[in-house]
Amino acid sequence: MTESVPHSDDPSTLKDDLILDALGLLDESESLALQQTFAGFSASEREAARALQAEWATEAPLPSVNPPSHLRAACIASAARAAEQSPEHHLKLTLNRQAKIHHKAARSAAVWRAAALAMFAGMLAMIMLNNQSERWQGQQARSEEIQRNLDTLGVSPKINAILANRDNPFIQFGQSDLGSGQLVWNDSTGDFVLFSRGLPKEVAAVQVRVNERVVYEQAYLANGGQFQADAVEQSSLRNTEGQSVTVAFLDQDGNVVLSQTISVA
């Protein structure tokens, strides 16, 4: 290792300081003082000092020579200072690692919870869509059947127009042994269509009520249980929003054979 060092009043101390500085072992104040001294060197002296530091930095931390006792003492003192700080430093590192692990675990749990909720919401949406699809298909099938029956009977365009308007309110009625049908009306004009199928032969009249007020009553022949449709124009069955509407089929004595009531939204 190069032994030539810049000239100074205390060459051994200066050489030691240069070596300690190369190894990063000088205090801030000592390093600053060395830099001030270094600034007063000539170009050749600075070059020699840099060469000395470079050789020590290259061979550190296992130099090929035994350092002087005072240099060894300085190294040990620096290591002791580092050792005094290491427990706190290691504690900080441990706490930081534990915090990162906890954060990752919490984030992972949140991700899994969000994924589970998304899957549940997706399944619920699929079930709801499936139910709505089945209901729509059922309604569509009934509408198509009604339309086929109307076409077979040669029903007037007036009835078709009322049935085609899906905004018109309607009552669906029916029981297993008493027949079925629909009452559909235009809430603005009072025009309505009543069609039925499979009504028992004892049916003698039909009655339409809004709340408890009779707005329409007429004799009604069951026609042997066959499908039939009737249209009425400009009746009092109008402005029914927020009220109860009832359609009832009566026998000759005025007893109810079949009825259905809805509340118009």
C-alpha cells in the first residue's frame, strides 16, 4: 500500500485521518476539518492523498497490514458507537417489517371481502334477472295466447289498441275451477276490455267497482266456458290511480262467483 502522504506538521495523524475518512469512520466535524486541510494541499499532495484513500477503500475491511494501535482504537470506538445505536435501529426495522406484514394481511383480507361481496352481488343479480325473465316470458306467452284468441274471433282494432298499450292498468283474475281472464282499461277515456275463459255456467252478470262504487254492471253470459271478449267505450272506469278496482262475476241471485281486487298505483 502506498505510504507517501502530503507534508504537514503531524504526518502520522494526517495519514490516519485520511485512512479513517476513506473508511467513513470520521465524525462530521473531523471530516470537515480534514477537508479544510485537504484544500491547502498542492495538486501532487492531493493526488497522493487520494491514492492512499483509494487503496484503503479498495482493501477494506480486510487490509493486508495491521493498523497502528491508535487507528485500531478509533475503528473500535466507531464500531462501539454503531453497536450502541443498533438495538434501536433493529427495533425500528422489525416494527417496520411487522407493520408492512400487517398492512399486506389487512389489504389481502379487504380484497377477499370485496371479491366475496362482488360474487354474491353477481349471483343475486343473475337470480333476479332470471326471475324477471321468467315472469316476462310468462306474461309474453299469455299475451300471445290472448292475441291468438282475439285474432281467431276477429276482434275489433279498438280492443287491440287497448290491449296493446302496456301503460294501461289491468286486473288478472282466475281460479282453478272458476275460469280466468283480464280486465284492461284506459284510465283517461274509460274504455275497457273484458275477456274471459272457462267461467262456470251459473255466471249471470259482471260488475266493476271503484272502491265500493259500482261504475259498470251488465248481464254476462258465460258462453259455455269458451273464450270471449267484450269492449266498452267511455265508461266511468277512469281516474283510478290510488284507488281499489274490483271485477266480480255474479250469479242470478247476486252472489259473487269469482272476483279480484287490486290497488292501482
